[in-house]
Amino acid sequence: MKARALPILNAIGCLALTGLVVAQWRKERALDDALAGMTSELAATRVQTAAQTARRAALERDVAVLKESLEATRQAAAASARTLAENTRATTRLETELTAAGQQITTWQAALAARDARIRSLTDDLAAARQRLDQAIAKLKTAR
């Protein structure tokens, strides 16, 4: 029986080893599948990381451009405020000068009216003097 038990034990051992090999093969295959999945996940993550890095760089450039634009806008607003203040001062000065010029025109108009009245008075006096002169000349002519 010893001779018969050895091949049976050998067959059982072979079956056990075959089972062990199949179990190891399945385990290795599962690990290979997991490794392939993780490798593809790693590649996808690397692509996503590169995309996010490029997006971050683009956003940082956009922020820098916005900061420059904001600063330029602030400077333009300050320049506009200064220009507005200067224009307001100039407008006030011109309004004052216009008011003074209006008053000066009123003064000149009054002076011109007075001058015109004096000229009329002098014209009337001159006409009266001319009339007296004409009368005196006529008397002289008749007296001769």
C-alpha cells in the first residue's frame, strides 16, 4: 500500500500545487489589473495636473494684467480729478472775469451815454453859436 499511496499523495500534492499556482496566478493577474488601472489613473492625474498648472499660470497672468489695468485706471481717475479741479478753477475764474467784464461794459455804456449827451449838448451849443455868428455877419453886412 505504500507504493499505491505515494502516487495518490503525489497526485494530491500536484493538485494542491496546481491550486496554489492558479491562486497565485489569479492574485498576480488582479494585481496586474490594479497596476494597469493605477497607471492609467496616474497618467490622467498627470494630464490634469499639467492642465491645472497651465490654468493657474493663465489666471496669474490675468490677475497681473488686471492689477496693471486697475493701477492705470486709478492713475487715469486721479489725472481726471486733477483736470476737473483745474477746469473748475478756470471756469470760476472765467465766470468772475465775465462778471467783471459785464460790469465794465455797463460802466462804459453809461460813460458813452454821458458822452453822447455831452456831444448833443455841445452840438446844440455849436448850432446856437453858429446861428448867432450868422446873425452877427448878417448885421455887419447890413451895417456896411
